[in-house]
Amino acid sequence: MTVSLPPLPRTRSERILWSVLEEHFEDAQYLFLRWEGALDGPDDSLHQLAVGPERRFAAHVRGLVHGGLPVVERILFPAIRADGAEEAFDERAQRATAALGILTQPVSGTERLITAASEELVAGSAVHLHRALQLWDAPHSDRALWEASLRTDPKSWPAWLRTFAIRGQPADENMVNYCLRGDQDSVLAALEVVPDMAASAGDKIHDVLGYFLSSKDAPVRVAALRAGLQVGSHRAWNLCREWFQSPAVPDGVIELIGIVGNAKDHQALIQSVADGHISEGRVWALGHSGRPYAAHLCAQLLRHADERIVRLAFEAFCAITGLPSDNPEVAAAELRPGDRDLAEPDGAFAAAEAARDEAVESDAAAGLDPLVRRLPMPKPEAVEAWWAQVKDRFDPRCRYLYGRPSDLAWMRRAYIHGPSRRRHLLGYEITLRTRSRVQPSTRAFAARQYRQLAELADLRLDPQRGYLDI
């Protein structure tokens, strides 16, 4: 396939300060990595990312756009080609940033250029261009991407479905049906967007999901459960409850119990941990249950032998009670990313930092979430003393979110100002509680998420209710 540039406004290239444009490109890549990495981090909120790295990234992209066609020809277009990332310090950042610079050009048809370029790349490289398509936010972008996807090779359709899922927009029904008949990767991609077909497919959607709810492939069953819950399937919820009782229940099912379970479901979750079934997935779900007794149990887990469980329990405790996890009175002083001892660069400080980095890399190699070790480490005695003073203020019948009974307004505020790492499941809870009428794109730029949250103003949503009472 031949990839050609669309007509773009020309800027006299002799007037362009190429060193400035190249610096814009490099800085934009760094900021993209900073922003992308923070999406799952414990330190930045949606608001902080929006006014920090995201705003600065957009400014550098605008600088590239002002250069017009010469910049596209000399810097951006070569960076998205098959051989364009050979000298990149990070292929993901280079391709995604260059593609966004092209998509943001003030002409129509740039999405067709990125689409054609993605078809020429191997899947591992094409995904970086699809990341740019996921993030592209223009008044016509939803329609333009839908039309562009119809002219692509079926082998790229799973990537397109993931792009539409991240954006929170419907996909072509034929594309979805084709992928539902494919391999596991294709099926998982299709199940992410199946709920958006409910309006056109009607009751047939439950027949489709029913087939995959019976799958022996655990990831497919979990994906089908999540899709079923989005369209109000009571069968999916009952299967979720049944699966939770099994010894090999996946974390993806446990967290569903946490976010939309009722008081009885949450009691079963709490009791399972109290009985010794302690896992990272269950501790994570305790924090999302919002129950005061879950907070009490997390306070007890602060003395657990596993450091990762301790950090997760402290995070969950703070998410329920509202205790600031960065309060030096209750959190131990530790190295943070970027800390350095300039006076003794190779001393004990550096050794401790190296040990921490080695532990993070070891966790990642073992398939564990490496960011757990970035969570604050508590001072158990201080936390227990604080909890003893305030626990009687918490009503055991209520779900709490950062110290207050959870309601729509407070949930929205937590979504915007709470840690990014918790925003994804909070956004999915909003999706379930609105039956997919609002689907926050938690991995998109902030402007798109703010528009989606604004749609909550016309809806009634009660986080205190369990799934069957929504």
C-alpha cells in the first residue's frame, strides 16, 4: 500500500528553525512518556495530569503543527514509517507523538495517512499509531475513524476495536462479528465493544454473550462477564457471584464484587480475607468496597509479612477512610522516583535506590504490578491510633469513598482528583451503574473525560446500591 501525504498548508522551509522544531518533538516525546506512565501511577490525578504534562505536551504538538507540511515531511512522517524508529529513544513515544502531530494538522484526511501507515507496520509497532488514534480528539474524529476503519485489512481489526473501546465509541457491527469468530485476542477485543451494539442488536446481544459466558477460557469468560454486566445481564452477575466462591477466582471477578456488590457480597469478600484468603486482588477489592469493616481489616493487614500486601492494604484503608497516605505522621519516609543524593552519588542512598529498582523489575518479570512498590509504606502504630479515634464516625451500613459516604457528586470528584491508578476501576463502576450510557475513557486525554463526566448531570446514580438494585 502506498502512503501519500494529504495536502497541507505550506510554510517556507527556509523560515523554519529546525533545531527548535526538533526540540519540540523530543520534549513532546518525553512528556508523552511521563503522561502515559502516570496513568497507572499513585501520585497524579486526572486534574494534575491535565494541567501538567498533558498541557505541556499539547503545547509542543502545537509547535510542530505550526511548521506545516515541511515539518510533516522532514520530522513527523519519517518517524511513523517502518524504519523510522531505529534511533528512537522510545519507539512508543516517537510513533505516537509523530502521529498525533500529523492528526492535529488543520486539514481533513490525516487519519487515513495514519491508518495506511499502521497497515505497513508489524503489530507491535502499529499499536503505537493506534495509541495516537485513541487519543485524537477533534469534533469530527469519531466519524472519521469509523470510516477509516472500514477500509482496513481484517488482521488489524482487533487493534481497531481496542481503539474504539478506549475512545468509548461504537464500532462497525461486521467488524465485531468477524472478530468474535477469531482467536482469543480477537474475541477479547470484540467483547470490549459488544455492549455498544446493544441498541442495534437488541436481545441478540444476550445470546452472543451467553455463548462466551460458557467459555472454558478464563480471560474470555471474564471479558464476557464485564460486557454482560454493562448491558444489565442478571445472569452475568449471578455467574460472577458463583465464580467468586471458587478457589481459582480471577482478580477481574473479585474487583467486580468490590465495585458493584451489595452489603452481603462485600461481607463475603471481607470474610474471605479474614479467613486467611489474602491476595493482592482481594485487598485491592476491599478498598473499592468502601465498607468500614474492610478498612478495619486493612488496618490489621498493615502488619502482614508481605510488603506488597502491606502497601496495598494502606492504599485501600486510605481510599475508604480519607486518611492522606502522604501524611508523614502515618507514612514512612522512603525514596521516591527521581530522588538523588548528589553529595554521595554512590553511597548508601544509591544502594537503597538500586535495591528498590531491582525489586520493581523482579515484580514486573513475575507478572505482578510493579507500581505497587511505589505505594506509600505505612507506620502501623500511627494508623491504628488514628483509626481508633475516628472509626466510630463510620456507619457500617454505608460505602465510603475517601472518608465520605459515596454519592454521585463525591464519586465524580474522586474521579477527577483521586489517584490515577484507581480511576480506571472507578470509571468502570460509573459505566456499570449507568448501564454504559456514560463510559469514561480513562486512558484518553482529560478534555474527553470531562465531557463524558458532564453527561452524569442528567442521570441518577446511587453508589450505595448493589448491582441488582441499580
